[in-house]
Amino acid sequence: MTAVQKRVAEKTLAGDLDGADAEAEDAFAQWERDEAERAEAAQRSGVALIETAIETALARGDAEAVARREMRKIALTVPEDGRYDAARSLRHDYYYRGERMGTRIDLRIAAALAYAYGKTENREHWAMAKNDLGNVLQVLGKRGEEGALQDAVAAYRAALEVLTREAAPMQWAMTQNNLGDALTALGNIEADDGLYEVAIDAHSSALAVYTPEATPMQWAKTQMSLALTLEALAEMSNDLKRRELLEEALKRLTAALDVLKELNARFQVRQATEIQVRIIAKLSQSEDELNLDAEKEVLEQRPAPHTYTYNDGEIDTASDTSAHDAIGEAIYDDVKEKAEKAKAAAGANTGEARLEATLDRFFEMLGDDLSEVNPGKALMS
């Protein structure tokens, strides 16, 4: 019998029941306090030990061991109903550090954590863990880890089986946009325009939920993602289709920039502006190429009725030929070269008047064949 039990018995025998009751209550309260202190001390000791184990696993580069021990630490320090959120938050910390600092071990730990807290009976938690896993795998894939992008796509698609538009519209839209990003990255590696097409569908699905009024940041970032996919697909398309895709990408970026500027989202504004400038440059280049191609096509459709020679500063016609060779770039370059020589010679001898007359006579010889594309006056400028 303990001392407390002895005192309680004595007071009971003496008829002091209230005293006996108070004695027992006080003794139990003291035991609870002592146990709490012992449990707290034990927990501190356990946390210190598990943190040491985490450090050793980090030193060995064992991502799975780190994740497993981090989950045990959460079990020691976080109430059960908060452990899922704590694990997701911890995964985000490792993911952010790995993405920003380029540390592959942090990304692999983040992936292992997503695997770990994805082992749950809660279907929504499981699906969000798949989305989180996809985000990590996507970064690893973009950095060259073989098979990671394919696994990311599979993870997002698994999440979408649970995160439906009807049940969880915002999570569905987020996962659709993430899927589009992963498919675009995979398309960049495999040069597969079919992947870009599916990615465009995924981004467009997200934009069916996101709006500039209700979710302006998500809407603008998804528009940027869609613009990048359109740009990538444009690089695999013919000239006319390429221009259409680039113009659509530019339209998406312009709309996104309007919203981002209103939000004062400086980092995203800078990103969107850089993409916008690049696409404008490509459109300008595309327009120049289309103009040249159109001019060449017009010229190549005309036959060459004569051959020409350059004698003593003048351009003369020779006999007719039966050949109908293209006179596009070849004749134009030939004319330009000879005209420049004529201009130099004329300037040194009899001046501009002689060159002007010579060139006029030359283009009269060409007749109507080049009447729409007469470069004679341009050559004089």
C-alpha cells in the first residue's frame, strides 16, 4: 500500500470521508502532472533522436529514409487530425527548396513524403497527394530524370479520377492545368505534337472553371501556360498554322498581362512580358518569311522569255529562248548585282542619267512579265 492509500484508509476509518476523497483526488492530480512531465520529456528525447536520424539519412542521401523519419516525427509532435496537413506543408518546404535551389535530394524527399501521406483511406487526401507527387515529378523530369514526366502525367490522371469537376471544381482545374504543363514538357522532349494537343485541352479545361473575376491569379497563370503550349506547337507547324498559333498565344498573354498588372504581380508580369516579347519577335520573323515566300511564288510562276548580258555599262537582250525557267530569285539577284555594277560605273563616268536610261530600257525588255514586281526603282534607292 502506498503512503497516499494509507492516508486515505486512515481518514475513511476515522469517518472523514470528505478528507479521504480530497486526499485521493489530489494524489491522482499529482500523478497526472508527473506523467505529463515524463511524457513531455520522453517526447523531447524521441524528437531529438529522430532529428538525429533524419540528419544521418540526409548525409547519406537516402530520401526515403528521410521521409519515413519525418513522418514519424510528425506522429510524435502533431495530433492525429492535423498530421495530413503537417505532412503536406513539410513536403512543400522540401519541394520549394529543391525547385528554387536545384537540390535534387530535396525534390526526392518531397516525392517520398507525397507517397507516404498518400497512403490513406481518405480518397480526397489520396488524390491531392497524387497531385503533389505529380508536381515534384514534373520538376525532376524537366531536369532530366528519366521517366519522371511520364510518371507525373500518370499521377495527375489518377488524381483526376477522384477530383472531378462536379465534386471538387477548383482542385480539378488546378490538376488539369498541372497536367497540361507536364504534357507540354513531355512534348518538348519527345517532339510529339499530339502531346501538345492534349495539353491544350487540359489547359482549356482549367479555364472552363477559372475566371478573371473569381480566380484572377489562377486564370492568368493558366493563360500563360496555354500560351507556352501554343508556342511549342507552333514550332512544329507549317507557316500559316504556325502564325495562327503564335497569334493565339499572344492574345492569351496579353489578356493575362492585363490581369496580372491589376494584381501588381510583378514576378508574373515579368515572366509574361518575356514570353510576349519572344512571341512578337517570332511573329515578325514569320511575317517576313511569308512575304518573301509570297514574292518568290509570284516570280516563280512567270517564264523567262529572254537571257540578258552586261556589256560596257549597259544591259542588253540576247536571243529568245524556249526555256521557261523560273525567274524569281535568280533573275532578281542577277538584275540587282548588274544594276549595282552599272550604278557604280555610271557614277564614275557619265552620272545617274545614263544608269537611269539603261535600267528603264532593261525593264522595258522584260515587258509585262515583271510589271507587278518591278524592282528597278527600288534598286535606284
